[in-house]
Amino acid sequence: MLLRGSRHLSGVGVMIFVALGSFITALDQTVVVTALPLMMRDLGVSVNQIDRASWIIISYLLGYTVVMPLVGRMSDVYGHVRVYRVALIVFAIGSILVALSVTLGWIVSARVIQAVGGGATIPVGMAIATLALPARLRGLSLGIVGGAAEAGSMLGPVYGAAILEISDWRWIFWLNVPQAVILLGLSLFLPKFEGGSGQVDYLGGILAVTVLTLLTLGLSQKELFIGFDLIGLFLISTAVVAIIILVVQQRSSDHPLVPSFCFRSITFVTANTVQVLVGGSLILAMVTVPLMANTVMGRDPTIGALWLLRMTICIPIGAIVGGVLLLWIQTRLIMLAGLLIGSLGLFLMSTWNLEVTNIVLTTHLVISGFGYGIVIAPILTAVLSTVQNNYWATTASWVVVMRMIGMTLGLSALSAWGVGSFEMATSEITFPTPEVGQSVQEFGRLLSDYSGQVKVVGLDIFHSFFQFAAICLVIALVPTLFISKPH
């Protein structure tokens, strides 16, 4: 329950504060994408070790995801504001350690610490915003906070590039410290909430962290989808065993991390199923757009990034619109509309040819991005409606985790599918070899024909990526039909 005082921020002020925190911490999900080459150079990591350097990104996503349920439950028990402040401190400490790092192992470990703090702010912030506003504005607040987090992750590369224009890559992380300090200062004016009830199931939390870590690492092994991959199969198999242990342990726990009533709720299960499908679809689209631009379309990498930005910039806008619509329209109807809009945009994107015009391309990207955004607030609202407020942060964390699992699964499948499809398709195209007496012009024509055939094959494969992303959203329509009206 909320206890108000004259020195406390208003409900709108709390929502702005939480949205700002979500934006700042979400920036670090993708901010290193731009700075990665410079970081590799300073850390002595060569280009042929890019697979090792990728852990600078993977480690943040891993830490960001796996501790969310445990931290969310701690927030529900010990108090949202208190845990939020601790999360900001952890985020600042992790940022300092990243800025001071001198080896790859150091920076990867520091990024995990940074991610634990940054990831915790999202579900805890959602719980704070939800409690600070009237029930009828819950969807709007979740839409704004979710939209801010989306905007942060989408603008991370741009933010990183701007800092690199004027300073060293380490300042990307040094600047996190004053931002965290400002948020800590503002947190003193947050409304006071009565303490939560119950206890934290730390054993369940450790098991959940283990399960999510194994699943994330296992699903990230692209060879899992194209052949026998011992590491991937071992990780997934171990994760399944850990899930069984977690289920048994949770059934006997007095204060479970995953309450059994959640899985008895059709709305909880179906909304999270939709979230996995949306996450998988989104990552397919986000990877395919710049990859298609930079390969078969022959565009500059900057152009590919700008194309993607046209889609991603619409996601936070759609999230806010979806939150506003919840004031008048049922959750299920908004989700259905968002999924249909998103799938329409993706199907249209699958019709692009090499001469697609800028206005057509932009229109299709805007439609799909808007559709992805509209479903954010309804999904969160539907899931939170299934639990009491003493489980709000815990439940919100699982929603975020389901999306990350969907994105991990989608990215891994894309990598395997793309490589396998391209190799199979191009194997039927004969690469020209010069023959005795053949003119340079004739050989050049054959090379040009070969290049054109490869482009056609690549275009067809990218079309199939967009189509599969659209199909994921169409499939998500089915579980959406079983989502009941929030209480």
C-alpha cells in the first residue's frame, strides 16, 4: 500500500523517474555494439577472436536475464524502493569495473555485475510505477516504462557512437556513474510503500538462475539446430533436469519463487507464450533488416542501421499507444490488433526486391515496429492481473525473461537456418572458371550472372526470414484468444 507525503513525487513523477531509470540501464544492452572494435583493440583481442569478444555483449544479456526472477521476488518481500536503490548501486559499481578493465575476462565479469543491477531496475521499476498510479492507469504506466526500456536498447548503438566521437570508449561506462547517482538522489523522493509479506525462496532462486543460465547458453549454440552439437545438447539436457528439480522444489516451498497459482492461470501461461513468440519474431526482423541491406541490397552498413532504426523507433511509440488504448479497449483485443499489424508489416517486408523504393520500405518498417510496440503493455497488464501485488515484481521479471528466451531461441535458429539454407541454395549454382580461349568480357559476364543468381538466392532466403517472423506473430494470435479480461 502507498503512503503519500508532501515531499514525495506524484504518481506521474514516479512514472517518469522509473521510465528514466529503465531507459538508462537498457542503453547498456546494446551500447557496446558500436564500441566493440575499439574495446577489442585496447584489450588485445584480435579480429579472428571475435567469438571471444562477443562475450562482452552476451555476458550483459545473460546477467540481465537470469537474476531477474530472484531480484523481483526480493523486491516484493523487502520493498521495491529499497531493492531499486541497491540495483542502481550495483549497476554503478559494475560500470566502474568495466571502465577500469584491462583484460577480456575482467570486462566480461564486470559486465555481468553491471547487468545484474541494470536488469533488476526493469521489473522492480514496473512494480513501483504500478503501485504509484490508480489501477485504471496501470496499462498506461507499463506502456511508458516498457517503451522507455525499448527506446534505451534501440538507441544504445547511437548513444555509444556519439560518445566515441568526443572521447574514449571507457567514458560510455564512466557516464553511467553520475546518472546512477542522480537517480539515487531522486529515489529519496519516491513514495513510501509498506513492507511486503512472505519470504524469499533463495534455493528456488538459485535453481531458477541455474535453469535460465543453462537454457540461455544452450540455446545460443547455433550448431544445436543444424547437427549434433555435444555442448548444446549437454546444456539443454542439464537445463531440463534442473527444471524438474525446480518444479519439485517449488511445489514444496512455502514461499515459492514461481507460485503454483500462476500456472493454473490460463492468462499467465498464454500471455508468456505470446511473449516468447514475439521475442523470437522481433530478433528475426532486427537481424534480417541490416543484413539484407548490407549484402544482397549492396548498401552501406550505415544505411542498414538507419533502415532498422525506422522500425525500432516505432516500438516505444507503439508501447505508449498500447498503454493508452488500455484505458478503453480490452487487453486481448489490443494484443490481437498489435500482432496483426506487426505480421502485416513483416509480410509486406517479405515482398521487397532489389529496387524497393525508400517510401515503401519505410512504410513497411513503421507498420511492423508499431505492431511490435502495441503488444508490450497489454502483455504485462494481462500477466500482472493474475497475481496479487506482493508478486508483481516477480511476475514482471518472468515476462521479461520469456522475451529474452524467445530472442535467444530466434537468434540461434536464424544463424543455423541462414547458414544451412544459403549453403544448400548456392550449392546448385556453379561458380564460373576461366577456360582456354575465353575472352575477359565473356568471363566477366559469367561472373556477373553468378553474382546475380547468388543475390536472387539471398533475397529469397531473407524473404523467408521475414515470412517466418510474421508466422510467429500469427501463431501468437491463438494463445491470445485465451487471455481473459484483467480483474
